[in-house]
Amino acid sequence: MPTSKHAPRAASEVDVHVGTRIRLRRKTLKMSQEQLGEQLGITFQQVQKYERGTNRVGASRLWAISKVLQVPVQFFYDGLPDAVDGGDNPQPPAIYQFINSSDGVALAAAVTQIKNRAVRRQILELARSLAEQESVH
């Protein structure tokens, strides 16, 4: 006889997206997981689980997070594809991988501070060139 009625669930695409947006905003504000957890009355480990999408964020908790991070609740859903099945997401899109990388948010923040569009375009072209060289080797 099984010990649990429910099998462990995998993170859904929505859970991962919301978690990624939490991480993005927290990092943009230069706030640590510990600081966010303290303001919410939870541990930094719980913040990590939310950011990874391994734990779903309940409605009241998401509302509290939006207040601490100074964004409307809708911010966490922005960019979510219309056709989300809510199922497993074995290969996260490149944007999630980028934001969750150690350098992703820092790079994005630095580039957005560059006001000159031509310079930002040169950085993009440099990145594309380097990526192309990596794929050849």
C-alpha cells in the first residue's frame, strides 16, 4: 500500500517562470535571499525553493513578495507564454538559464545601464561572435 496519495510533482513551467521573475527582481534590487526571507518571515532555503520553482508560491505569499520587491503581482507572470500546459519543463528556455546563471543578472544589469544603443548592439554582436566560435570548437 502506498504511503502517500500524491506522487512528488515536477516543477511546472509556470512555477519556474514565477520563480525566475522573483529571482530577477530580487537581484535587480541587490537583495539577498536571506534579506527577502527575513522580510517575508521565511528561511532563505524557502526563497531558494520558490526561485527554482520546486515549491509553488501561494497567492498570499506572492502578494507579500510583490510588496517587498515593489512590483505588482502581474510582474511575476509577465512574459509567460499564452500556451502553457503547466506540465513538466525538462528543458528550460534560454532566458531562464541566463537569469539563473551566476552572471546572467549582473550582465543584463550592466548592459541596460549603457545608454548608447550602438554600444549595446556591439556587445550583442560580440556575444554572438563568441558563441559562434564556441560552437565551432
